[in-house]
Amino acid sequence: MISQAPQIPLPIRREDFATWANWLRRPETDAMEQWLSGSADKIQSAFLCGGGGVGKSHALQACCEALNQEARYIPLNDLRVFPPDQVLAGIEGTPLVAIDDVDAVESEPVWHEGLFAAFNRCQEAGVCLLMSAQRAPKHLAQLLPDLQSRLSSLPVFQLPRFSEEHIAALLRLRAGAAGMHLNDEVVHYVMLRLARNPRAVITFVEQLDQLSLAASRAVTIPFVRDSGLLNRAEAE
């Protein structure tokens, strides 16, 4: 009897904060938000594009979280070293598949073939397929033409970069969720020094909340400055 080789466990993780409850709703993303409704019977296939730190991964994981265990999240930036057949096996058997960072395999033909076959299987099975990259499909010039054509058939949503006002709104949103009050002066001070990246904002608020509770102190500009949490942002 020939024993089957054990399957290598894939390092797939979803971040706890990547939910729609933690998503900053903006007029610029309203069309995408409506398209990617959080109910299982309304999420529709789509391709999200935009630079780093605009929320593509967050949106994809939020859709997966809405369906709980009935969705597959596939971050290609982390999984590109594994065989495509192993990573994409059986994805047509789930109602929703979110494939992140397609551009991470743009120069790898073996992945093009795997994604093309997986795309066709998902379409035939009626699976909702969400994908993302820093550029729209028509600008992923190194892809297999047939794959590029398939990806271009999906509705494409361009996510905007976060403005200072967006960062301020996200600071208030996350602080409020943590039960922490940030006055306008603190928000303005932090907004000017923190990276315009939602992950940076969420990490900062979590760390600030922990320090504030440990010190039993209100959050003021001197407290934020003395915490050292903005040192890196200020240096940049």
C-alpha cells in the first residue's frame, strides 16, 4: 500500500480587526460597500485595487468574516511559495473565496495557470470570487492573457488612499469602540504624525488604550508624546 504524503499546513491567517464593524465607511467607498454587502446571499464577485494600506485586505477578510467558516481567504503574498494546486484545492466547494495580492504572483506563470483553472471552476460552481491587487487587471501586464481577461470581467473597485481627515475619523471610531475618549486636540496631534494606514491607526489605538489603563491616566497630548508610540512616525 502506498501511503499518501501528509499535506503541508498553509500559513493562512485572518486578522481579528478586519471586520465591517472596524471598517471606516467613506463616500469614496460607498459603491464598493454596497456591492460587498455583509449578508451571505448578497456579496457579489469583485476585484479590488489600490496601493498598500488602503484597506483591500481588510475588505476581503471582512467579507470572509461575515460568512464565518463558509469562506476561504487566500493571501498570495504569504502563500506564493506553495504549489498552486495545494493552495487552490477545493475552493469551488465554498460559497466565497477571497484571493488577496494577485500581483504577488504576476511574474510566475505556474500561478497564472492555477488561478485561471480555479477561476473557471468557481464560475461554474457559482462561487462568489473576490480578488485584489495594487493595480487593476488591465494593468497586470505580465499575467497570462486568458487570466487577465477573466479578471477584467469582474467589477473593479479602486480604493482611495486615506486622507488626514479619514485618519482622524478612524482614530475616533476605534477609540470610541475601546471606550477611550480622544479630544479634538489629541486627534489632530496624532493625525499629523501617524502613518495614513488603517493598520497603523488600529495598532496605535490598541497600544494607547493599554498604556492609558495601566497608568490610570486620561489621554492628553503630553501623555501621547511621552508614550513614545509616535516616535517612529515622527522620525519618518
